[in-house]
Amino acid sequence: MWKKKCIGTIYRFQIGLQNAIRRFIWEEDGIGTVEMILILVVLIGLVLIFKSQLTRLVNDIFSQITSKSRQIY
């Protein structure tokens, strides 16, 4: 008797788990937010890692823009 009860309980748990996994896979509500947060974290990390190189690059670009604009006048 108790074996049938246990098997039934395990079967219901398995079906419930399968349904929960199926709902989780097809749910798309929070995917955009999570992706945006991950992209921002990666970008902030890259900026922190390459901060000095990026600063130097931007300064070089602006100095070239300034020098080239003086040549136009």
C-alpha cells in the first residue's frame, strides 16, 4: 500500500517538476533585463581594465581634432 503511495507521490512530483521546467524555459519576462545587466557589467569591467589606454586614446583623438581644425582656418 505505501509503495503505491510513494510511487504516486514521486510521479506527481516528477510531472510538477517537468511542468515547472517547461514554464521556466518558455518564460521570457526577465531575460532582457538580465542581458542588459550582464552587458553593462562587462562594459564597466572593460573600462576599468583599460582606463589608462582609453584615456590616452581619447586625448590623442581630441588633440588631432584640435590640430586639424586649426589647419582649416
